[in-house]
Amino acid sequence: PLAERHAQEDVVRLLNELFTFLTEIVFKHGGMVDKFIGDCVMAVFGVPDEEDDDAQRAALAALEMIDWLEAGNAKWAHEFGRELQLGIGINTGTAIVGNLGSSKRMEFTAIGDTVNIAARLEMLAKPGQILISGATREDLDDEDFELADLGLRDITGRREQIQLYELREEA
């Protein structure tokens, strides 16, 4: 809707501002921004070296993104007459990380089933919602987070259902 009602330069400026803050949050929590896909940010944790608290740091980054968006929205509502919304998906597992592409253009990225599930969770997430997989939930410290069990869900492109949880806020 923003692109339809505002000059392209204004939309690019807003997205760059959004991406700047989201990137800083990812970096603050020890993650790496893999890429920007349209108006989405794909971040990975545990690259290049896996740590015991990768899921914890990803969850904290997601919560901070949702909190930060409230402040950003106050500004953007004034400038654009509209607030932005984030839905976040987090999955934990193994991915292939490296250069992918052609001899003319390569891109450093993460690929695999783990990445696909995270992308599907992001698409399922409602505005302001953080969805995590059962695999991520297993790696989180229950004392630090409030989680709601959403049960088993069908995920596009998967034969087996995935256990989903909503990460609501720090406990």
C-alpha cells in the first residue's frame, strides 16, 4: 500500500531506514543479515560458528524488533499516514551456508530445509507475531520467554506437520 500511495523515493527511504534499524538489532545480538528480500530481512545466527545460545539471541533480536517498531511507527505514521507491521519466523537447524549462484554472480547465503521452514513461519505470522518452531523452542531457556503452544501445523512444501509456538514477550 505504501508503494501505491507514495513516491518511490519515499518508499526506498522508509525501507532503508527500517532495514538500518533491523540490521543493527541483528548485529547487536550476534547475528548476520543474509539478505533483503523485498521488504523482508533474512538473518542467520550461528554463522560462521555455531554457539549454544543462537536460538536465544535470535529470539531476543525478534522481540527487540517488535518493540522498536512501535517507536518507528510513531514517526512513519506522521510522515506517511501509515504504520508498518512485522511478522517474524524463527527456525533452528542445519543449513548450507556459502556462495551460491553462477559464474557471473555469486551470493553468500544460507539454504536448506531449516531456512525454508523459517520463511514459511514468517509468512504465517500475523502482524506483531513471532512464530518459532519446536526445534527453536527446545533451544530456548523457558525462564526468559513467554511461549504459547500453537500445536502442530501444516507448512507449505512439507509432508510432516511442524510444532509451532508463539513467542510473546520476555517473561
